[in-house]
Amino acid sequence: MGRVVSEAELIEAVTTDRAAGRSVAFANGCFDLLHVGHVRYLRGAAAEADRLIVAVNDDEMVAKLKGPPRPIMPAAERAEIVAAIDGVDYVVVFPDATVERLLRLLKPEAHCKGPDYTVESVPERPVVQSYGGRTVIVGDGKQHSSRDIVARLAPS
């Protein structure tokens, strides 16, 4: 089982892992109302390296990205649930609009995005390329979404 860590703890853990010769993959998202697409995305990301970091958007950013009434669950709970997924090693909640700062800081060998992207369309790809990392598309086809779940739960 993974663990939820602060950014400082994450930096220390990654430093220790790298000293032991382990590679690092990085995934990110809101993970509000976890569904099978999220699980498949994270399992695919975990297969790309020895350790998997998952960055979870904080509540303020989820509200900006998704609009009301999101987030459904607070960031601490979303992070704890993500940490319980097999293959996830570290989960960090982050406040930024993008993960570029974390990518520059951690320099994961693999930056993993879901199938709603192509390698060429990933906005952070130039950052990853700048330090010699690779951008990878993982998970199954985009047939699942939290937005659809919320819509199905809304009274008709």
C-alpha cells in the first residue's frame, strides 16, 4: 500500500529510491469519485517504473477545473483512496494549476497520462523532454468519467 506524503517527504523518498537504483513514474489527476478508468490508468503507470508517484489536485484546483459541485470528496480522502491502489507508492496533494513544477523537481523517468491524450498533446511533454524523461500514455480507452457518474446521480 502506498502512502500519502508531504512534498518534502516525497523528495526524500525519491532521493532514497534513486540511490537504490530505482526508477520513478509519475501520474496525476483529480481522482474525484474513483472509477475503473482511474484504476487502470494507475496500474498502467505503475508498470512503467519501480516506483509510482501520484499527484492529486487540491480542492481549490478541482473546483476550478471541474466547477461546482466538485470536488465531491476532500483532497485528503482522495489521496488516501489513491494510496490504497496496488502499485501506487507515494501520493502527494498539490496546489498548482499544472504538474510542471513537480516534474522539474522530481524528474521522473516516465510521466504517465491517460488515453484522453496522445504523447504529442501532453502539455507537460516539453518539460519532461528537457530533463531526458519520457511521456507515456497508459490506461484503457476514455470510456469512464467522474463527470458521467455525477450526471447519473443527479435527480432527473
